[in-house]
Amino acid sequence: MVYRLWDSNADGLSLKDAMDRLLDHSVVRPQALASGATGGSAKVMPIDVFEKDSDYLIRAYLPGVKADNVDISAEREVVTIKAHIPGEEEKDEAGDYKWIVGELGYGDVVRTVRLPVPVNGGAIEASMEEGVLTLSVPKAEEAKPRKIAVVAK
């Protein structure tokens, strides 16, 4: 019978090495995550959100979308943006194409943003310029910062 001493350094695998191996053998590609799925179907609407004292500013990228094809709703602290990004696949002549790469994305997209405080949904202003939707989302009055005056006695 042969006895072998266990060497923790020789037999072990660092967490970093284990994660590297896992990611090297992963089936999921980062490009597929960014586009939402295979086949160029858009599922992710990239956004930026900024906070000011009295409101939030939300910018969303919606390439090729007309302003009247965007639906915005707000309830308490949640703002939802829905749109349809048109794609080449939807055109009549798309059947004549031999697709080589399709990463631009198309289809219905929805993005829900939960803000830290309630907002005044009736006062949201929206504009669209060159495929960028900009929302000015005012905070509800009870959520706005207030200056408290100190009375000397």
C-alpha cells in the first residue's frame, strides 16, 4: 500500500483560478447578455439616472424610435418606459437578406426604474432628440428637501 501526503498547495485551486476556469468554459457570451438574447432581439434599454434637489433626470437610448411610439407611466416611486425599436427584420424585404451579424437589437423594450422617493407623475416632462429620450421627473412635494428656519428666543 502506498501512502501519499496531502499537499494543500499542490492539490488546491485558488478562487481566482476556479472563477477563471468557470468563465472560460461558460456557455453565456457577454454580447448575448448585452443584446438581451440571441438573434438581435432588444431586451435592454440603457439608461442614465441623475438626481437633483427637486427632481430626477432619466435618459434612455431608443434608436430609431419615434416620440409617439414611447409610453411612459409613473406610480409612487416607479417610472416605467415602454417602446418598440424597429428592426430590419420587420421590413418586407428582410426575407431577401442573408444575415451575417445582427447585434443592433429590435423589438419591444420595457424599463422600470424604482427611485428612492415618490415622484409627481403628473408633472413629468419628456422629450426625444436623436434617439435619446430625456425625462424630467419631479419629486413629490413631501419628498423634496426643506429648509427649516430656526427661531431664536
